[in-house]
Amino acid sequence: MTESGGLLPANTWPYTQILMRLALGLALGLLIGLERERRGKEAGLRTFGFIGLLGTIGGALGTPYALATLALVGLLVAILNVSSLRANLGTELTTSAAMVVTCMAGILCGRGHTIAPAAVMVSATALLAWKERLADFSMGVSEGEIRSAILLAVLAIVIYPALPEGAVGPWRLIEPRAAWVAVILIAGIGFFNYVLWKMYGTRGTELSGFFGGLINSNFTVIELVERVREVGAAYVGTAYRGIVLAIGAMTVRNAALLLILAPPALVRAFSAFALMLGVSVALVALSRRRDRSAAGQTPDIHLDMPFSLPQALKYGVLFMVLHALGALTQREFGDTGFYFVSIVGGLLSSASTVAAAAALAAQGSIPPATAGVGSVLASFTSVVFSLSFVLRSRNGGLIRQLSLSMLVIAAAGLVGLLAGQFAEPWVSSWLTNLG
């Protein structure tokens, strides 16, 4: 963008436009100044309001004036810190940084920006207002947790972009980025689960199960099963509820995909998804009541690390192998084996399979009813595939509970599928009349 592109005319500033820019700069300065005033800082409401106005005027006049306003604010920061040191109060580094940020935001306002400076100032005010919470959080973070966070960032930001895009190899079956996404998801869900557990205890694991199920229920099951192996019997009830909620979230996500991409296909599958979700919620409520009556206090659970990188890598390799097998199956059977492909696709990702089925229905390649049934079959496969990971926990109690629960959920989905088949003519006729 050239210098003249963001400037107002030199001699004839439109009154409404410059007034709006000045008002935004002043409002953002007052926002952060209010927080500083409440904390009793020397630079408070009026000071930050003036800085916001000064930055806006400098930005409207052009780059030389913008740099001059930054220099003036820098001088003001120096005076503030000298005064604070003379009063034996130490330096005001946080307030000084806030003053510079306010000036920069004002300059952006003067150049005609609105969303960017507002986002910056709201974020800066939040950092100042949450001082105590952030300090408590940082003091409670261990060195291992920091290393895990850095490692997760390396997996997502450093390694992933360096991997080749698309399929590689002589048969074009292996997709390194897709496999690495599996590693990142498993590690990310584990980290998210750990954070929620530290904040909310066992309730955090249940929240993690539901939100993780919206992303990938199989990876969520893997993470919770590994926690059972790490912690032991004390984590079984919590892991059970988290896994069942992940299955319920998976049905919500798949139904939402059909609703967005191919609403007529949802007519055939709605009753199945609704019953699967309802049974999942009922099983979680029953488990909570049983655990509450069996013990008066929450079991002591200790989690050492946010996630296990070796486990994430192991399941990433497994995903890559299954992805290659799924690609071979699709090549062999083609569109004629749609239901078979839907079942196999559920092993890899029920979300991708449902999205593909909905896209085919939207294009008219397959009937909406066929897409709905295929989506339910992919969800069934995902549930059964999750059970294979549960077996790795080697915990008889968890295996028995989840085997029975998954059987009940699948049976509810089958009943819903049959009910949808009988109700489809009436529902389709009703929708046609509405249209």
C-alpha cells in the first residue's frame, strides 16, 4: 500500500471521517487508561486518552508525524520512569509498554484502520486486567508443562509446513501432512484435556471429551485411554464419561455437516443421530449418579504430563497405514460400493466421510437418502473403531462398560435408522408441501 493510499487529503479533511477516527483513538486510549486509573497508576485515564488522540493525529498527518508522535510518547515514558525512580517506586515497565501500544493503535486509527487497533487495545487491556490470574497461572506452570507447550508448537508450526503436500510415493497412497495432522490432533487434544483437568478437575476431562469429539472422536478416545493406563482405576469413571461424550459429540458434528451441506440427507439420518446422542447423554448421567452414590469424595487423580509424544507418533503411523488402505479400497470399489466405502471411511475419519457423502448428494450423484444412510454407517464404524483403542487400556472394568455402552448406542442408531426409513415418505411429503 502506498503512502498516499491511507492518508486524508492534506488541506480538506472530511469532518465526519476525521471525527470518527479521533473518536475511536480517544475511546481506545480511555479504555486502557481506565484500567490504569483503577490501579492507581500515575499515567491514567486522561494521559492515555491524550496519547490515543496524539497517535491518531500523527497517523492522519503521515509517516513523519507518526514517527514524531512515537518519539514524544517515548520522551513521556522516560519522564514517567525517572519520576518513579526518584520516588523509590521502581520502573513502570508495564505502563510504559501500554503507552507505546496505545500510541501505535492511535496511529492505526489515524490511517483509517478500525478492527485492527480495536483488537490490539482490547487484548492489551485484558493483559493488564488479568494480571493476578496470569501471574497465578504462570507460577503454577511446571517446567515439564512449558516444554510440552513448546513441543506442541514445534509439531504444528515448524514441522508441519516442512512436510510435502498431497500424496507421495509410487502409488500415491501416503499423505505425510494428513498423518502429521493426526499427531498434532492427538497431542493437542491431550494438552487441552490436561489444561481443563487442572482448571476443573474431572469435569474438565468430560468437557475435553465432548470438545475433542467435535474434532475427532477416535483421537479423543486414544488420549483418554492413555490416561487410564497412566493413572489407573481412579480415572476409569472419568474416562468412561469423556469417551461417551466424545461419541455423542461425533454424532452432533456429523448431523451438522449434513444439515449444512445436504439438508435433505439429514431427513433420513436425523432419527438415528438423535437417538445416539440421547442415549450417550443418558449413559453419562447414569454414570455420574452411580459414581456419586458409590463414593463420597472425588478420587485423587494425578496427571504428570500434558501429552505423550511417543504415543502420538505411534497413532500417527497407524493413521497413515489406515489412510493408505482406505485409498486402496476406494480405488478398487469406486462409487458402486458407496456403503462399503462409507464403512471403511469411518475407520479414518467419519467427518470426512460424511462431508464427502453430503457433497455427492448435493451434486446429485447419489440420492439424499443414500447419503444419510452412508453417514450413519460411517458413524457406526467410528464407534466400533473407538472400541479397538479401548481394548489397549487393559482395564476390564472400562472395557466392559464401554463395550456395553457402545452396543447400546449403536442399537439406538439402528432403531433410528429403521424409524427414519419408515418416516421418510411422510417427512419428504411434508417438506415438499412447505416448499
